[in-house]
Amino acid sequence: MNDVLAEALGLVKAAGYVVLKEKSYRAAQERQRIAAVRQQCAEEHTASARAWARDSIAEERRLAARLTFVYGVAMKHGATTEELRGGIDG
């Protein structure tokens, strides 16, 4: 490294800056870009998983309410609790 370059680097460093070669700077920018994309993908995946869970719980509640209704109708038509259990308990 020649004296002029060394002096210039010394001034830049003394001012509180860091000096990088272009290759290192570009590699750091690429790592940052990849990290941002991964973060965005993770956030989208989290939102998708939450929506799926919310929809699944709503469907489960809807089915439970429907089944309660069907049990009631079946019992009014003479079905017993044992018959409605089917083979679930044994």
C-alpha cells in the first residue's frame, strides 16, 4: 500500500469510518438482502400459520355445534346415547 493510500485510510478511520474493499461491501450487501428476504418469508409463514389455526378452530367450533344439533335431533327421534357413541368407546 502506498503512503498516500495509507494516509487517506488513516484519516477515514480517524473520523470513525470503516473502510471496506468493494468485494467485501457487495458481499455484505448481499448477505443483508438475503437476511431481509428470509425475514419477510418467515413473517409471511407466521401470518399464514396463524390464519390456518384461526380458520381450523372456527371450523372445529362449527362442527361441534352441528354435531350437538344432530345429536339432539337424533335423540328426539329415539336414538340412545350408546347408539350415538357408535364404536368410539369400545
